[in-house]
Amino acid sequence: MSRPAPPSWPPALTEEQENELFMLFLEDDTEDAPWMVMGDLQFWSAASFAQSLRSYAHQNQRPWYVASMLPIQFTVPGSGIRKVVAPDTFVAFVTDRVRSSYDVEVEGKFPSFVLEVVSPSSVERDQVEKRDAYELLGAQEYALFTPRLDAPSSLEGFRRGHAGGFEPWLPSGPGRLTSEVLGLHLIVQGSLLRAQSLDGRLLPTLEEAELDRAREAEARRDAELARAREADARKESELARTREAEARQSAEAEVERLRAELARLRKPDR
């Protein structure tokens, strides 16, 4: 007589239960967390990339909210426990306004695009824990950029596939990922991550934008100075023509006077 196998103990967890436990034990991104330490390479990569996206969104009227290292608050389903992650850069399709944090429950959605700039202290956190967390939270694209000075910088990522989960984000060229969420290319340029329009124009960094504005201001000043000089030259030319005309009129009047005087002298006395 066959007997049913005794139940395993502890009982196997469902995928949903495993995901909930993972999120419950996921450590918060806090200022004193070791993986939050950033060197110059990581900080300036994140800051310049976020600023270029923000300027692009404003200039092209994109419905984006762009933030850098802003805390994202969310509630683990079924527990009521609040957790925090703070991506180096993210883009959400919500109202662009000043925020001190991004609350998923208030905003109604998790940011669609997320970027982490990987540092030596955040490799496992960014490549493993945050990959799973961002997938469960609903990100559509997750890019990871590793800047280096002594070796080529690298760019990789994950995006949501047809099955609903994260899949490897295949490059569209050497050191390039094409973002369907942003409608932009992400490209490696030295130790920086740059955004590029689909027609090949690099989005300027803050420094480049300021330099462009300074050049435009200088060009405007030069143009205004040139116009002022042209106006002065026209005035001087008009004044010279006026003086020439007056001199000519004066000379003609003198000639007429002399002719009249000569005619008077030649007229015989009666």
C-alpha cells in the first residue's frame, strides 16, 4: 500500500512570497550605507547625465521628471513596511515639480528609466540586489554605467521583455544602448555617460551648455557692436555727404556771386 509523501518542512515558498521576503530584507539606501559612497568619477557622471536629460526635457517639452540621487519611497506589498531606494538618476513620467522625495504611492508609478553609476563599493548592490528590486518595482529600463580612468568605461543594462520580466539590454553599437523609454541613445564617452539624440546630436552637459550660452552671449555682443559701428559709419557718411552738399552749394553760390559781380563790372556806365 502506497502512502502519500509527508509534507516538506518548512513548506516551499511561492514566487510571490519569495519576492515579498526579498523586498522586506532589502536594505534601504541611506547616506551612511557603504554602497552610497561615490568618488568624483561616479558623482560627476551621474550629475552631468541627469542635468543633460533635465535640460533636454525642458527645451523639448518632454513630460519628464528627472532626478539624481533622490530617495524613492515605496511600501512592500502585504506588509505596510516602507522602504527607500535612491537611484543615481531616474526619469519618471509625472509632473515636473520640486520634490524632497519620490513617493511611489502618491505618484502612482515607479520611474520608467533608472540609472546606477557603479562604484567599487556598489558592484553587488547595483548588479544584483537593485536589479531584482527595480524589476519588482516596475522599472522599464535599468542602465548600469561603470566609469574608469585606467581602463575603458562600460555600459550595460536590463529592460522589460515580452514575458514581463527583465532581460539583458542588448547594445545597439559599441558602448551604446538605445532607450525606447527616452527615445535617446546612451553612449560611453571616456569616463562619462552621454545621451545622444537618435539623429546623432549629443545632449550638452551643464558645462557645455554654459559655454554655449557664453559663446552665444559673446556673439550677440559682437553683433551689437558691429551694428553700432555700422550705424556710426552710416551717420558719419551721411554727415560727410551733408557737409559736401553744403560746401558744393556754398561754392555754387560764390560762383554765381562772382559772375554777377563780373557782369556788373563789365556793364558800361551810362
